[in-house]
Amino acid sequence: MRRADRLLKITHYLRQHRQAVTARQVADHFGICKRTVYRDIQCLMDAGTPIRGEAGVGYTIDKHYYLPPVTFDADELEAIALGISMVRQWTDDRFAEKASSALDKVQAVLPAGLQGELQQITTYAVDNRPEIPWSVPFSDLREHIRGQRKIELDYADEQQRKTNRTVRPLALLFFNPVWLLTGWCELRQDFRNFRLDRIQQLTSTEKTFTDEPGKNLTAYLAKVRSCDG
């Protein structure tokens, strides 16, 4: 990987994490040594990227920092357009509007030589979405995940057994045509996946939670990988 590409990817990597990221985590993710990480981070900081480093803690980046527009090749543009098309079909109107806005912004900054690529896409998500089978506010769920705010659910399982749960929402997962809310369930004291179409009522709370080891998305993904193995 070219250094310029790696610097860009490291910046994206830091922006994707809520908590500080250690040099070892960056090194393992990109397959480089820690000394290279130190040099790359220093290069980014010298260029004005708002990265903060604290000994023994790791690196964080100002989440309001946005990278300048980049140039995409034809395949990357097609992948972006396909993903945006799927978002428009399988989420809610609020998120679909954001997807359309993102596509407009991408098209607005394309160089003249690539302006025609979006009109020559060969891969499509066919517009065959049935009526959305859930009533919970999809975009509100996303905000609760990002804000690390607990929610309360009235939930019915496959046998229509009903329970009330307090959940730390961690992610939304799409298994066409089903959306799952992944979270730490305080009733079961374990990770659980909740089908959106089986959530009968969702109540927002003002209770927040921290990125606690063993109860966060990283721990959930590690558990899934160990089960698959």
C-alpha cells in the first residue's frame, strides 16, 4: 500500500472509533510496525490533521474533521451508487434522504472525465421493497447507538412470548429482508439480536452507557467470530 493511501486510511480508521486507538491496534490493522505508525501519525499531525495522542491511552481525532474530496474510479463509484440505492430501499425516509444527498455531493465533486460514469452503472438494487414491516423509528435507533443511550423494548419472540428489555444498542445489522438490532440485554446479561419487526414498542431513555469491555461491539464481534470458528 502506498504511504499516501495508508495515511488516508489511518485517518478514516481513527474517525470510525469512539474511543482512543493504540499504536498497536493501528499497526495490527494495517500490517505495519509500531515505528511506522508513529511516523505516519506524526506526518498527519504535521499536515494539520487534528489528532491527539496520550501516552498509555492512544490516539483520538476530532470527529468534526472531514477529509477533502477524493477521486473515485469507475468501480468505486458503482459500489457507492449500489450501496446508496440499497439504503434508499431498505431503511427509512429520513436515512434515504441522507443517502440521496450523499450521492449528489459525490457527483458534484467528480472531475469531468467521471461525470458520465454514474449514468453507465451496470449493477443495481432493484426497487422491489415491500412495505416496511416495522414501526420503530429506524433513524432514532441509529442516533441512540451513536449517542450510547439505553433504550427499553417491548419485544415478542418467534413464539409471541413478550418481554420488556433494557438494552444497550450497539449496531443495526441487515439480513435481507430483516433488520436486527444488536445490543447488550440487561435482562439476560448477554448479547442479543432483536428483529425490528418484532419490537412492539421502543421507549427512549436519558440513561447513557460507556464502551465497557465485554459488553461492547468489539466483544460481540469477537464472540461471533469464535462461534463461526
